[in-house]
Amino acid sequence: MIIHQLSVFLENRAGQLCGVTELLARNHVDMQALNIAETADYGVLRLIVDAPQRAAALLREQGYLVRETPVVQALVPDKPGGLNEVLRVIADAEIDIEYMYSVLGQQNGLAYMIFRVDDTEKLDRVLKAVV
């Protein structure tokens, strides 16, 4: 399923992450997944939330630099080798993964992963064909 990810650019200093989570909590935005990548001077907080457009607007109002990106949320069997099954399908379709991370929690014996790829439509079609 194609969903929207928020990428929030943060300075590498104490309290920056807390400022984002506090703003979202205060406005009843539910975080479903997150990933942080960092360099020496800044970090990129990648978020999946229940209301991405509202969250992006709230963050921008507070001066955060935010980018919205389409990503694919994929079901992964929560068992040994489950992720490998999904990765094999992606590799066989010759889709290059730019990055990936997991969603918080699981449901009905399934975990969820977020995939960022060049062609989200292709990955979505490929994964739907095997489910």
C-alpha cells in the first residue's frame, strides 16, 4: 500500500526530537513508525503518522523543514524468514531499495515494513500480486 512519509530535518542538538513528538502528541497525531538518520550537523526524522497532511502543516507552522514522500507499506509474516520472503520478491522484480524501516507493533501475526524505492507504483503492484 502506498502511503505518505514525512521527513523532518532537525539540527543535531538536545531536545529536537522531543520538540517534534511533543507537538504531535499535543495535537493528537499518532506516530506509527519512525526512523532517524543523522550526520554530524543534522538528522532526518522519517515519520509515518495517521494524519500526514495535518502533521506536516503543524510542523511547518513551527518552523520545521518537512518533505512528504510516497513510500510503500508492506505486510511481512512475523516468523523466521518472513522478511526474506518479501525481500526475495522485491529482488526478483529488480527493484532497488533506497531504505527501509519497520512499523511499530504488529497485527494478526504480521509485521509491517516501510520501503522507499524509485518506483512506488511498481513495488505496490509486485507486492499485491504475491499477497
